[in-house]
Amino acid sequence: MILVTGATGGIGRRVVRLLRQQEKSVRAFVRLSSRYSELEHRGAEIFIGDLRQDKDIQQACKGVDYIISTHGSGSDALSLDYRANIELIDQAKASGVKHFVLISVLGADRGYEDAPVFKAKRAVEKYLEASGVNYTILRPSGLASNLLPLAERFRETGLYLLIGDPKNRTSIVSTDDLAKIAVDSLTVEGARNQTLAVGGPEILTRGDIPQIFGRIFNKQPIVINAPLFAIDGLRSALGLFNPQTQQALGTYRTLLANEFFCTKEEITNLEKIFNFKLETLENFVRRYLAV
Ligand SMILES: NC(=O)c1ccc[n+]([C@@H]2O[C@H](COP(=O)([O-])OP(=O)(O)OC[C@H]3O[C@@H](n4cnc5c(N)ncnc54)[C@H](OP(=O)(O)O)[C@@H]3O)[C@@H](O)[C@H]2O)c1
């Protein structure tokens, strides 16, 4: 039995689909409010719970052989990115789970002080590495699926909002490729006890993205380039009445202010370990938006 957390999210949903295509037994950890009927139709066992509750995690881990942790936190990094993963690892250790796959984030090891998600991910990575449980830690850069709503808006309007430096580099990864890598990590020998950066096959600048959309939709991009201090202003205002959201914006600001890309060597290594060619952002968007 394979437990997937964040099973209704961008990565988790794809992980469950792949596992069910392979006819594997899957337990999908979902919230009552989640949109999980597709997973149920595909034959996943639905476990309804809340990852903030240790007893729900303990219950969900019963009889599980593998765990793929893909959940995200929104604004509660402490409860979800940190505590829930620590509890999952403790349960994995106690019940002799064979392999644990953790979705972390590219740059988790760079010591960004103002980014709670990055700090939580790094602490969990270290805990997992020291746990004695077989693991694969995947550190993705930005996910291509996050760009689909922006691509759809671009198709309608030709507009693209770019916050921060357009020259910052990124390697957007196909969310389908990331899901495949997460699933294959359970069995591929070269992935065992490895921490792997995961990106797309090309290093892009953030300014390349509207150009790619322009090519796909045959439209001249109108790029609105907002400066980073727009986020700073918003953070200061929010801090007055919502400190948690202010902290979450720290993670968002870190993502916008820095470069997140994989080196050519990291990508070559990834393609070698998992024995397939990674998909470009352009291909991903064309596939999903049928253009
Ligand atoms: N998005 C990116 O560009 C990016 C880049 C690098 C790394 N990552 C990492 O990748 C992982 C997944 O990202 P994603 O974009 O796929 O996330 P996502 O689409 O936002 O999905 C988050 C998932 O976590 C679930 N969840 C949230 N709170 C929960 C709770 N209290 N109890 C149970 N489930 C809960 C959500 O359930 P509901 O459906 O009920 O909301 C959803 O299934 C995260 O760990 C994120 O840090 C993301």
C-alpha cells in the first residue's frame, strides 16, 4: 500500500493517477473539503483526515509500505511542511516503511531566513536523512502546472505580469515529469537515499516565459514588470492584521527575488537515473491547452 499525502494537489493528483495506471494499491490522504472524486473513481482508497492532526496521520499510515509526501502548506509551514512530515517520518520508521519520497524545494539548503517553507523543508530533509528509512528527496524548481492559469489569461489578453528581475533564471519542470520521478523513485536503484534537484530540460530567464506564451498563442506579449518592492509594500500592510500571511509572503518574495534553476549536469544526471527525456515548458503548455 502506498500512502500519498497532498493527493488532490498539482503533484499528488498526478502521482495517484500514475500509480493507479500501474494498478498499485494507493491510499490518498485528503481533506473532507478536497475535490477527491476523480481519485476515488481511479480506484484509490480515500482516507479523509487533516494533516494537522497526528492521530489522523497515525491512522493513515497503518499497513502502509511506501509514503510519497507531496502536500503543501499555503500559509502554515510549521504545521504542514514541518510537523506533518516529521510525524509521517516517525510513523514510517515505526512501521518499517520501505521507502519515503519527500517533495522538498530547490534552494532548501540555501539558508533563506525569511522563507518559512524553505526552512521547514530543510529541517525535514535532515530528519529524513537521519531516520534510517530509505528515502528520495526531490527538490523541484517551479512547476509548469502553476503557469497554466497564466497561459490561459495570456491567451485571452496577451498580458503577462512579471514581478521582479526578468533576467533571473529558472528551470520550470513539467508537473507530469515530476510525478513520474516521484513514483519511479520508489523502485529505481539510483534514486535510493538521494537528494535530487528537479527541473526542466532548459534554463530559462523569467522573461523568456511570456515570449514562449507569445510563440504558442501567436500573440505579441504585453509584459507588465512590477518591482519587488510592490510585494514588500503589501507585506508591511498585511503584517498589521495578518502576521501568518505576512510570513507566507516571505516565502513568495524569496521565490521571486532569487534564481531557481538546475545545472545542465543535474538535468543530465536526472535523465540518466530515471531513463527518460524531460519535457520543455512549451511542450507542456501546448499539450494541456491543445495548441
Ligand atoms: N508549486 C510549486 O511551484 C512548487 C515548487 C517547488 C516545490 N513545491 C512543493 O511541492 C509540493 C506540492 O505542491 P503543489 O503545488 O502540488 O501543491 P498544491 O497543489 O497547493 O496542493 C497542496 C495539497 O496539500 C493538501 N493539504 C493542504 N493542507 C492540508 C491539510 N491540513 N490536511 C491534508 N491535506 C492538506 C491540499 O489539499 P486540498 O485539496 O484539500 O487543499 C492539496 O492536496 C509542496 O510541498 C510544495 O512545497 C511546489
